[in-house]
Amino acid sequence: MDASILDLRYKTRDMLKALENREPVIILYHGKPKGTIVPLPGGTKTRVRDHRFFGMSKREKASVKGIMSRLRSGRHDF
């Protein structure tokens, strides 16, 4: 599939469908190829429980409010 810069913004769904069909997407700028988006090898479907944050509340002893406060805080609290 060929896609212009505007297609990146307005036709994202079509581009994702092409990637699901294992088709590379060539990005065009003024009609000239500038880059390629290729599908990941082995498919893109991942399981939620494989994500590193899944089940994190089981390991945490702090309250949900405390965890969220820590995650939302800045890098360096002085």
C-alpha cells in the first residue's frame, strides 16, 4: 500500500488493515518514497497478561491511590 503524509493522519485505519494483512505501507512525500512501515514478524497480536503491568497490584502493598500518585509524580521530587 502506498500512503501519503496526509494518509498517515486521515486514513490510519486503512493503513492498519494493510499491516494486519501482512502488507508493507510505503510512505510518500510529494510522490516520492520516504520510508516504509512493515508488519512485525509473527503477527502483532499479544496477550494482555504478557504486558509487564498486568497483575502489578498483586505485588504492590501500597494502595491504588499511592501507586497512581507515585506513577504520576515527576522524575525527581525535591
